[in-house]
Amino acid sequence: MGINYLASLSHYVPELLACLTMFGLILIEATYKEEKKERGLLFLAAGIGLTSVLVFLIFNLGKEPLSIFTNSVVIDSFSTLSKIIMCLGTLGAVYLTSQSRDIQGNLKPEFAIMATGILVGGMLLSSANNMLVLFIGIETLSILSYVLASLKKNDDRSAEAGLKYALYGGITSGIMLFGMSHIFGVVGSINFTDIAVGLKSLSEGQVLIVLPSFLLFLVGIGYKIACVPFHMWAPDVYEGSPIPVTTFFSIVPKVAGLAALVRISTTFFAEPGVLNVGWVGTLSIIAALTMTVGNISAIGQQSVKRMLAYSSISHAGVMILGIIVMNDLGTRSVLFYSITYLFMTLAAFYIVSFVNDKYGNDHFERFSGLIYRYPMMAIMMTILMFSLAGIPPLSGFVAKFHIFNALIIEKYYTLAVIAGINSVIALYYYLKIVRIMTLKPSESEEEIQGFTYVNQGVVVALTIPVVVLGLFWEKVLMVAEGAKVFVQ
Amino acid sequence: MVSLSSYLFISFALFISGLAVMIARKNIIAILLGIELILNSAALNFAAYARFVNQNIDGHLMSLFIIVIAAAEAAVGLAIVIRFFQIKETIHIDDATQLQA
């Protein structure tokens, strides 16, 4: 027993490294004097730590799936790939924090520390094979997120965002636990593999308890993904938090929640039956609502950040479509979608953040005439918006196409039509910003300090994958399959 | 002897009263108390199922972790409420309306 645990640790290096990075950052932060503004060493350490996590994860990619810690944590290619996405997202958000003026200098280290902690929670969540691990993962993610949301001191909007996040989070995790407790009572285990076996031999009365319990379970995860009945917190929290925090929230918790949802769906509901019908039906309604509500609310927004927040809700809806089909093709397209979503969102938020730092807000008008002053940034923003809207040949289109393909093979025509209509609606508000950037004259000639050559380079580097994945996706997918990257 | 169904009944009552507190009360501290009620109903459920139905350690583990994490969540929640009170000088949920579309 003890030896097995020690042997499990050797497969758990990325998570341990992330924990070590967090502790190291706390120690480094403690050595700084209060009034010192620059925290160069700390960000360097964060960068090195997160990059080493990333390197270890990439080395883990092609390996056979294995379950460690008495089968409570599963490490397979799917979880490793979602961890890579989360790690990249964290790195991007930490770099943005070091450049942003939306967070005070002496609070920036706290962001780096909390973000690394949230990454650990997300890693736990994406490879959880046990209700306890899943619960701990969700709570690690949530509790640190509450703190991040209220990071700005003496700012009433930030405090309110944290408050709302904490209250919603508390209710949903309580409801999720209540559901979990009844599943445990009926099936008699908290291990996913054992539950999946137990679900096959249920009496009708037991199904009547288990199905509503799973719906309560879904509340907790749906809250992390921000899908529609549980999305009320998202726009408020996204708006109240500083922009680097918003960037982080729209990537890491979302990908972690989706990974957990994929694992739950494929472990428990792959067998046809009453449970499968109920689960797929619920997810279909949620996905359709999520896409539509997210898109329609995004139309009237003044602030680009809030628009991106709503659009990230609708992207989550599209990703849930890939889970509904319940096969390898669907899971693979969800992963591909989240990779492209990562790059698109990160780069778009970078540009928004630098503009916001200059003018103090990020309304659409602040972007007017950007093409005359910073042509490179305006072109990148245009590419990103086209890709987010799903226009060929960019990667956003390819990702959406894969999901539609999986849907149509499994004959979910209605959902495919709803998703198609939503892409058209999305086109409107994404192109609005492109129109303002190119056609309206510039408001002022002042330069935006955020757009240094290095930062412009970073934005371009983040946009390149958006284009490359769109053009050479076939090769990327082939390489990926050759390495057995995706779910076995 | 107390049966399983009475435990389940009590935990269900706790769950419902927790939800009712969250919906009806306007005081943020009261809402945090409601969250505690919901979490405790789940913990009670796990302990009861572990005692009566499945004689394994999983249920006890879950209830222990729920107690620990509920404490952590309450600590962070209260810290945020204090910050909110320092800025707004109120703990009424209806005053948290800065962020509305």
C-alpha cells in the first residue's frame, strides 16, 4: 500500500512541481519590501516554474493511460492535454499581469501565487476519477478564485464581484455535494470506475434517485463552466475583476470544468439506457440555451471586456455540443476547440487590456482608428475576431466545423441548426469591433504605452497558432493521433 | 433505534431550510449560514449512508473533507464580506448592485 503510493508520486511530477512553484513564489514574495514596485524576480520564477510544469506535461503526452493513488486519479492523454491548455493559459495570464496596470504593483505577486494554486486545482479536477478528488479540485479552484475576483483593494466593484462569486460558488458546491451523497448512498462507492459498474444494475426505483442526483451534481460543474442556468455570476464577476483575472477566469476554470464534464459523461453515460437519455437531453437543452443566451446578451454590450465575457459563455455552449455526441470524435473536437479558444481569447484580452490601461475603460469607441496608429495590432485583432466568429480558413472555423461534423454524424440536426444560427448572430458583434477599428477616425493621437515591441510580439506569437491551426489542422490532428494524444 | 430514513429526512430538511435562507434572507452573513446548512446536510447524508448502507470508509472521508473545506470557504467568504463592509458600510445583499448590465 505505502509503496504503491510512493510509486504513484513518480507519475505526479507536474502537479507537485506546480505546488512547489506556488510555495517558492510565496517565499520570494516574503523577501520583498512593501514599498518596492518592481517584482521582476518573482515573475521570472513563476515563468520558470510554469514552463517546467509544461515541459513535464508534454513529455507525458504519448504515454499509456494509468490510474494512480488507488485508482482515484487517472492520467491519460486527454487529461494531460487539458492540463497543457490550462498551464498555457496560466502562463499567458501571469505575463499579462506583469504588464498590466489594472492591478496595483504590490498585488501582482498575489495574482501569480493564486493563479498557480488554481492551476493545481484545475489539474486535480481534470484527472479526477473519484468524487472526493473532484470535490477537492473544484473547491481549490473556487476558493482561490473568490480571492482573485476581489483582488483590487478599495474598489467596490471588485469587492462585489468577489462576494457574488463566493455566494454562488457556495450554493452550487453545496447542491453538488447533496447530489453526490445520494449517488454514494445508492451505488455504494465514490470511485468513478466502481460507480460506472454499479450503474449498470440499478432497479427502477434507484434510477429515480440517481438521475436527479446526477442533475444536482451537474449544477456544481455547470457553475464552473458558466453554462446557462448557472451563468448569472459570470458577466458580473468578469466585469468587476481586473482584466488579467478575467482572462484567467475565462480560460482555466472553464477548461477544467469541461474536462471533468467529459470524464463524467464518458464514464457514466456511454451505455444506452434511461440514464443516457436523461443526461444527453439535459446537456442538449443546456448547450442550446448557453449558446443562445450568451450570444444575445453579447450584442448590446458597451464594453469589449463584457462582450468577450458573454461570448465566452456561448463558446462554452458549443464545446458542450461536442460532449453530447459521446464518442471519440466529439471529445477530440472539444479538445481542438479548447486549444483554439485558448489562443484566441488570450490574444484578444491582451489587446483589450492594453487599450483599457491607456483610457481607463474598454468601450468600443476606444478602439476607433486603431488601424492608423497600430496597424499590426488592428490586423491581429481582426484575425482574432474573424476566428472567434468562425470564418474560414481560420482555426475557429475548423474547430466549429469538427463539432458540427460530430453532431451531424450522430444525427443531432436540431442542435446543429441552432449552433449554425448562433454563429451568424455572433458575426454581428465580432465584426462591430472590426468596423470601428478600421472605418472610424481615431479619437486621439496619443500612443498606448502597453503596445511596446515586446508586447506586440507576444500578441503576434499568440495569433500565429490561430492561423496555423486553421490552415494545417489536418497535419496537427494527424501528429496528435499518431502520438495517441487523444482519449484512448 | 434511529433508522436511515430519519437521517435522510433531517438532512433533506436542512437542505431545504438552507435554500430557503439563501432565497429569503437579505443579510449576507445569514446567506453564508445558509451555505453552511446545505454543506452540513450533505455531510450528514454521507455519514448516514456510510453507517447504514455501505460499510466502507469512503463516506466518512467525504464528511471529514466537507467539514474542512466548509471551514475554508467560510473563512474566505467572511473575509470578502468584511472587505465589502469596509467599502460600502452595509451587509445587505440589495446594496450589491454596482455590476448590473
